[in-house]
Amino acid sequence: MLNVRTKQNSTVNLRLVQAIAKETRGETLARLHASADGLSSKQASINREEYGANEIASNRHDSRIRFLIEAFLNPFTIVLLLLATISLCTDYLFVPSSQKDLSTVIIMLVMVIISGLTSYIQNVHTSNAVEALLGLVSVTTNIRRDGENQELPTTEVVVGDIINLAAGDMVPADMRLLQSKDLFCSSSSLNGESNPVEKVATKFPRIGRDNDYLDYPNILYEGTTIVSGSGQGVVFATGNRTIFGKLAQDISKNKIKETAFDVGIKDISKLLLTMTAIIAPLVFIINGLTKGSWLDALIFAIATAVGLTPEMLPVIVTSNLVKGSVEMSKHGTIVKKMNAIQNFGSADILCTDKTGTLTQDKVVLERHYDLEMQENKRVLELSYLNSYYQTGMKDLIDTAVIDAAGDELDISEIQRDYNKIDEIPFDFSRRRMSVVVANSDRQHGEHLLVTKGAAEEMLAISTHIEKQGQVLPLTDERKHEILENINDMNEDGLRVILIGYKKSPAPVGEFSVKDESDMILAGYLAFLDPPKESAREALANLKRDGITVKILTGDNEAVTRAIGLQVGLNVDTVYEGSDLIDKSDDELKEMVEECNIFVKLSPELKTKIIEILKANGHTVAYMGDGINDAPAMKTADVSISVDTAVDIAKESADIILLHKDLNVLEKGVLIGRKIFGNTMKYIKIMLSSNFGNILSILIASSFLPFLPMLPLQLLIVDLLYGTSCLSLPFDEMSEAYLEQPRTWSTKKLPKFMFFFGPTSSVFDILTFAILFFVICPHLVGGDYASLSLAQKAIFVTIFHTGWFIESLWTQEMVIHALRDKALPFIKQRATWSVMMATFGAGVIGTLLPFSGLKQALDFGKMPIDFIWIVFGLLVLYILLTTAVKQIYLRKEKFLI
């Protein structure tokens, strides 16, 4: 026999799984040196030392080395390194000693270092931020430790632990079932099968099917989900030694789904790299043909390519996400998956249940009536037996029943008189649950099956009613009367379920769903879940922010209407799940648009509604906290849960709220929009700036008898501008921008680029003309063609200096001109950090031609008065850009 006490390697031992599946319960406990009463804390520590922590170290897990490699090996830095290598050859290796110059190579390497190090620091910051924030979100499991059941973090699970499982739990490690009761498990995370399968502790694998280890009936695997029922198992593998750990080395549990924004960033990167691949050779050919020096043309083309490479794009996107996630955490919103922030801000529809979102999430048992609508302690006693003795998912209804019974009944006497025999757990198709108890004193051990559930489901399994101590047949007339009473209470905003019982002899074997028949209805349980005081205001705020709230609930129409009216929802149109059946796609598309309240929905129908809304072009957020919400959460563009949710809901969520409050969610949405806006701001400004530079360089290269700027100077402009752009994540968005959701689309980018790129080129060309025909001839003493070679050299250095200053300031001003549709500095202003970065870069660049670096950078002697000319050009540039913005916005809804 295999012995797991020998230290295992980091991979799963399939022979161990196969052996344990064929063993009896006692043999497995003996093998693991475990006890049905669980481990002590001391033994758990010993086992953790021997087998390791219950954590999966997949390749996706963040490491400093991986971050460092990714920071310096993205497409943009690779391009820069390639260009630096070419420049090294053309400027240093293959030129005479007198012409060797490493300055261009050094500048490019500095750009790579700034981009790479900033990206590395931000990625480390991101990793640390996510880890710290996720530490606020608890995912626990029920462990039998030190002789008592305890809720402990899943990371505390060790080999030999006894784990108690109920509906909604995620299995925290590989385990052998010791007990099970109607236990159904979803293994979609392992085998992709969406339908849950039953797991039975007493069953063994079929002979000859040893290789089908995922289907073993008595084995549960980490990462799978308990859909219904309950069970208990002993852990035999944790962390990387689990089946999940083996299959998930490359795909962790928090696999990040690719959003539309991710796809868009990739598209932009491809566009820019393609532009670089086309424009750089074109610049090389034009300058080679017009200037005659192919080596100089090559060096200048390399510098142009560097200028077109947005090396700061990954850095700024990451910086935005990190800053936003930290800011969201301050408002009670924890971001699990960074790239979901963009979708969070883009969402225009929020689908959610009403319980806890619109209501206080504090259910109170208002009435416990018999079937004559009279308060009856017998009804409350039956309800208490059902809620107290069930071991599955205790929800707010169970808590309310137990609290009410504690106030009105002698529960210690009830617990003394009744012993639990069995239970039939709740599931979402039956919508009811049962316990079987024995009355040991008064009825000589008589078994009593007590069931509570939704009205229709209880009426379907009942044949009799109890009135005034008499058991009477359940006729159609009495059914109608019961439904009328329920409807009256529903209209008062009360949620009503029925309680019934059956006296039954002990069956052969265990009780099952089949025993839920021939029931006797005893009474009504009416619960009140009052609306939150903040719900009406929160819904109004979300509506103001352009978000439509749609209620998707399993509750009935009357209760939902009553709550909806109290919180200000439009309840004119309400659809039941049955209304959606057998409808055409076109009909469904229309129904989900016109209606905001859907009731009596199954998990499958919730998912269907979200799919249709997405097909209609909406960005859909779904907020859920139950096991039945998990499929819809996985389908939505962004999934939201709360810290008190079941494990599977928290694992499925992209974003987790520390408080189940729509006001908290709304603040998070606004922060998401700001992050989206600042990212789009950089992308659009960078595209228009690059396109403008392309036009300017192509025009200058075609008509000037010399290079419009030295390669080194061009690189310095790009370095200063790129560095100043790092301040954009610290910018703000206008209130008008935050009022509406913005969806990501690359379709509008070319139009934006063609509108605003040429605007800056106009002033570049104007600068060329002023320098070539006015300033340089005035300072040198004649037009270019009439000058000597020495004078021409001075002419060129002055020209380079003038365009260097004007080009840098124009690029810095484009940030202010395009960050908002209003007139910059007067009707809209950037934050101080952006102002300091952009003006600081401009001032540094302006001072370089007047500093000690003047000769090293080949700058000419430029009169200080030229600054006033640049200032005048900038004023005109801002005014022209503002006018172009107005023209652009005539047919476009948004600028950024």
C-alpha cells in the first residue's frame, strides 16, 4: 500500500488517488494518520511543514523575475533595443574614430530603462496591491480542528483535515468523502462539464475505469463546487499536489478574462508598430534622396521610429489600474482582476437581485400563521425544527426563524425532545428543504419529516392540510384560498413560504427527495426584508450616471413589485421566467430592453438575459452573492460580489464590495470611469501627437535641404514628452465625463487622429517657415542658398534649436488642449501634477539650448525673444485646436 507520510514531490500522485478511492473510510483515515474528529492545531502545523501550504504556485503567480523580464521585453522596448543596436552600428562601430558618438544609443537606452523600470515598479506595486486587497476578502472553509468545527481560511487546510461541506462551498483541497447527503458537485473547473454530478461517500469506482479519476464518486477535487447537499471528507492532497494544482500550473483560479479593452490595446499596439514599420523606411528614403547622405538619413529614420514608439503605453495603463484599484479600496471596493476596472466603468446595465441590494438584508419573521391566518406556535415550532437542524446553506430566512423561535418558544425543550435523524438539502430546482426528526419523549420515537419551501413547490407535494387540529384533504378550493392569502401578504411586501410535515416510519436506508410526498400543510411563514433607506437615492444616482438597474430575482412578482415601488423603480412591466420560454431571439431582445424587473428566474434564465443584453450591445455588470449567481457572473462583462457571499460567488467575481450597498458600487463605477478616461486620454493624445509628428517630418524631409532636427534632439524631445505623460494617471476627469458610461472602441481612433494630428502640423509648418525664411536668415545674414558652408551649418543649428523648442512645447500643450472639450487653462485645467510635469518638461527642454550642454547637443545660438514667438504660436495652436474640437463634436458624442 502507498504511504502518503513519505514526502511527495510537487506533482499530483495519481496512484494515490486511485488507491484512496478504492479504500474504506477507516483505511483512508489510517493511511493519513487522521481521525474522524479532526486534527489538533499542533498536528496541523506538523502536516503543513511536511506537505506545504495549501496554495497553488502556478506560472501565472507573480514573481519579481517575471515582472523584470516582461517590463523589458514588451514589443515597444524590443523595437527600441533593436533601433539602439542599429544606431550602435551606424554611430559607433562602423564609423571613423573621429565620428564615433554614443549619445543617440545612450538616449535610447535611457528611454528603455525609464520605461522598463517604471513598468517593473508598477507591476510589483500592482501585485502587492492585489495581494493586500484580497487579504481583506475572506474565503474560508469549515474545518474540524481541535475537536470543534471552525471557519478557517482555505490556506489553513492541511493533509488529514476533516472538512465539512455544504451548498455554495468550493472544495478547498483533494479529499476522500467520509459522509454525504444528496451531495451534487460541479466539476466544470476541471473537466468543463456544466451539469453537476452526485458524489456518494459509500460508492467506489467502477471496475476497469481506473483512468476516469475525475469521475470517482467518492473523491472531491480542489476547485470544484458543491451545488447542493452536504458532506464531510478527509484531505489527502493540498496545493500543487492536488489534481487542480496539476491542471492549473498555467491557468490559476483567478484566470483573467480578456476584455474589450485588452483587445483594443493590442490593436493599437499593432497599429503603431505597423505605422513605424511603414513611416521609418519612408523617412529614410525621402531624406536619402533629398539630402544625399544615406547614413544620416538612416540615423534620422531610426530616431523617427523611436518617436513613433509609445514606450510609455504599458506603463501608463498599469499605473492607471494600480492607482484606481487603491482608490477604489478606500471606498470599500476590492478589485480582484485589474483589467475588469475598464469594464466596470463602461457598464451601462447593472443586473442584481433585490435581497440585500435594495433591501436591508435583515430578514424578520413577521408572521407564523396557521391556514386560518392566525398566529400559531405549532407552526413556529415546526419551522424551528426545520431551520435549526439543517446543515446546508443557512440563509437569512433560517436565521430569522431561529431568532423568532428563541423569543417565543422554549427552544431548549424542543432540542431536548427532538433528535435529528436525517435531512434532504435545499436545491434550486425543488426550492424546498426537509429535515427528519424523532420525538423521543412524547411519541415514542415517532419520525417527523418537516419541509419548508416556495408555495407552488409545497402545494405540488402536499395532499392534506391541518386546520384546527384536523387533517383535511387539500382540495382545489383550499389551494385557491391558500394562494389568495399568500398573494395578500405579498402585496404587503411580505415574502411567504409554506411549512408542512409528514409523520413517517423510519425507511429502509436514507431519506431522499422521493419521501417529500403526501405532505400535510401546516401554515405560512411571512418574512419582511425592508428596503434600505439609501436604496432610492442610490438608484437615482445610478440612473443619473447612465446605468440602468435590472432586477433578476427568483422571488415572485407581488413581493418584487412592492419592494420596487418603495425604492422608486418602474414596475409597470414585470416578466416571469415562464414568459421568456419559447420566445424568438428578436422577441427576447425586445423584452430585455423594455423590462427592468424579472421574477421567478432560474440560474439559467439569469444567464440567458445577460447574454441577450450583451448581444444588444450593452456592457453588463452582474452583482450576485449566491451559488445560483455564479453562471450569470461568469457570463457578465464584469462580475461583482460581496465579502459575505458564498465561496463560488467570490471566486467568480472580478470585483468584491466590502459592503452590499449600491452607493459603494456607484463610487466604484465613477472611479472606473476616471481610470478609463485617463487611459483613453493618453491613447488619443499619443496617437494624434504621433500622427502630427509624422506629417511634420514627412513635409520637412521633402522640402528642407537638411534634416529638420538632429536624431539626438528628436530623441530628447520624445524622452521629455514621454516622461511628462507619466503624470496622466494622476489627472482628473470632468464631472460631465463621469456622468455617462463609455464603451471601448477603436473605430473612432483614426478619425480623431486625422482631425487633431494635422492641427499640430499646421504650427510645425508655420514654425518651419518662420525659421527658414525669417529668423535664421536674419541671424546668419542671408537666405540658405546664398550662404557659405560655415554659415549654412550655423543656419541649420539655429533651425534645429527653434523646432526643438516649438515641437516640445506643442506636444506638451496637446495634453492640455485635448484632455477636455473646453478651452484649456480657462474653462478646464489639469491637476497640479500634470501641470508641473508638462510645464517642467517644457522648461527643461527650453533651457537646454542655453545651457552648458548646448554644444554637446549641437544647438545653435537662439535669441531669447524666440520664446515669445513660441508663446504666440502656442496660443494660436490652443485656439485652433479648440475650434477643431467644436467641429469634431458636431458629429461625435465624446472627445475622449
